[in-house]
Amino acid sequence: MKRLVVLGSGESGVGSAILAKQKGFEVFVSDKGLIKEKYKAQLIEENILFEEGTHTEEIILNAFQVVKSPGIPDTADMVQKLKAKNIPVISEIEFAGRYTSAKTICITGSNGKTTTTLLTYHMLKKAGYNVGLGGNVGKSFALQVARENFDYYVLELSSFQLDNMYEFTADIAVLLNITPDHLDRYDYKFENYVASKFRITQNQSSQNYFIYCADDEVITTFMQQHKINSTLVPFSIKKPIDGDGAFLTEKQITINYKPNQTKPLIMTIEQLALQGKHNVYNSMAAGLVGRVVEVRKDIIRESLQDFQNIEHRLEFVASINGIEFINDSKATNVNSTWYALESMQKPVVWICGGQDKGNDYNELTELVKANVKAIICLGKDNKKIINAFKNIVDIIVETDSAADAVALRIKLEKKAMWYCFHRLAQVSIFLKITKTGVCNLKLPLDLFNFLI
């Protein structure tokens, strides 16, 4: 019996372990950290051997293959030792893809991929398709392959998941945009990150589809330099698209697929459930997926109109004394922050911060100058943020915790009308406001008093 080792014991790792056991492998799960109780219970129930708090090399390095959780970098010592012994290290997506004949709709991009994935899933469910949701959102893809029998999977894929995919082929690949992100995982070389994102097109032929943003110069430049074998389906808000694709003219979206056979789907941007320029892109991408898999146009229209967005993505929280509270903590990089600040119509007090991932804040200079009246840095590594904006924003406050931020209320004027919360990097503590006014640091009312 061949031994398959799973490194990491989160949703991805445990799902992979369960699928591997079902397929007859000797399975061993190893996690250098502690395993969450819910995942430990699953492993025990499945009689899968595991260890936590350590890596036992003599077991791991005797595997015929290793499935690595996406959070573990290729530079990790154990991964390097595996590669030195020529032991294949693959992702959950690569592994699970070998055991399903379902159609895969794979969505990536630096920004908007979660929203677009959920919108696409919503659309297919509404159309009555037998569809699963996985990857970076929903349940483990591998676990669903083991226990479900879906005809379609909508998968949100990060660059980390794409990096360890080799033979996997996306039936439909969607690339929304590429902006610098996670550069610490790519030797701080943007070209490495770009190449990672384009792995979503690997192994595709003319029988597969590549839906992409024709307005993104990084994407179009790469496509000019590298041959893409897929059937191309572009979308744009800047120019009309001839043939298959989607585009915006004034305030009207046209989603066109097989124009010689059927009329296009046309709707105004005011009809979209998701507002803002970035969400026009997301809606067009999802709409094109719907047309490719032959969802009826009336269902696509309804889905784009009644979809409810994910929590913490430009989420209206409350209006108190005329001040509107917006939670955008799902934003984790400069580009997603740009879109959020661009959509603000009133002065903003911007709470942001965290560990820097190689962000370039120069892209935000003009928007911050125009829309931001104060910045509160909430996190551990705020030097780059402070240096980037100290000459254009009068009030910049650095704090280690939400409690400190509350104590600083006297330093802010009461003129700001919008508050936008961002997490530009991974942070250990982040202010999360719910509609009941409760935050995760148990400061239910003081926070509102501070901001008001």
C-alpha cells in the first residue's frame, strides 16, 4: 500500500486525507502546529493516523507523494527535503481533480475572486445545477469529491493553490485581475506572482474556456508574450468586445456569447446587486460563466440582481448620528483598497494595517489625498503606511489594539462621514463590527462613541 502524507491539517488537508484513504492509500497527516479540535475529531472518526506539533521525517520522507496545504510555503524545511528526494509535492486541487469527472469552473485574481466565485455558485444553484463550492471558500474540494457526486464545481483558487497544480485542467478558467500581492512568497518578484496566476490556464485547449479582464494590462501583456490555447472570452468596461465577451457602454452591460446564435443579455449597472466599478467586472465574469455553461439568460439576470455579497466586503454596518459605518475588512491588498476608496463619496477615516506583504502604496496617493481625512494604523508593521501618507493626511495615529484606538477618539474631528475598515495584510487583531455593534474585542458601544 502506497503511503500518502498530508502536510497541514486544516480544511484542505483533512479533506485530502479522507479522499486519500477512500482511494486506498496509507495516509498520514502531519502538522507542525496544533490541530483544531473539529479536524482532529474528523481524523479520529476516519481512523487516519496523524501527528501535531512536529514533523516525523522518517515517515514523511518515505511517502510516495505529499499533499501540501496552501499555507505552507515551498521554502519550508520539510518541503525542501521532500524536493531533494524527488518526492512529488502537490496541492489538494491537483489531488482531488484526479478523482472527479465533474466540470470545474476555476476563479482567481488578486481581488474579487471570492465575490465572483460565490456569485457564480449562486447563479448555477439558482439554475438548478448540481454544483459544489470549494477551494478557498466553501468545503474542501477533496472532501466533496470523496463524499458528493456533483456535476460542476466552482472553485476559488489562490496563487498558493495554483503553485502546486501540474496536471489539473480547468474546464473554465476565470482571471479577474493581477496586482502585486503576496510578493513575500514570490521572492518579491512580481513576474513570479503573475506566472503563478496564469497557471490557471495550464493544460487548457480550445475545448476549454479562459474568461479574462481585457482592461488589465498585466494580463494582456502576458498573453501577448505567451500562447494561451484556450477559447478566449474577454470582458471590459473600457471598450466594446467583438464576438464572445462582455462590455460596458455608458451604464449598460452587454453579455454576449455565441452572437450568431442568440441575442445578448443586456442590463443596466443600476440593476446589479453589487455596486461599484470592481463589481461590474465581477458581475460580467460570472455572467459569462453562466452563458458558457448555458444558464438561461433570465436566470443570469435574476442572479446578478438578487445576490447578497460576502460579509466584510464593503458591508454597510450601521448609520449612527448621520455617520455611516462601512466594513471592508475582506480587502487584503492595495488594489482592493483602491476600489473601495474610489467608491467612497464622503470623507473617510481609514483604519488599516498589519504585517506588510510587499505592498506599494503609491497607487493610493491620489485617492487618499482626495477621500481620506484621517488614518488609524491598527497592526504590528505600519512604517510603510505612515511614510506613504504622512505628507498628505493631517491625522495619522498608530495603535497596537482596538482598545488603544478607542482611547484616541479626542484626536479625530466629527466631520468624517464614512469609516472604511481594511486589512491590507495578515493581522493578529482586527476590528470586526457586526450589525449589533459588537466587535471581537468586546467593545460594543465604545467603538461607536469613539468614531462619533
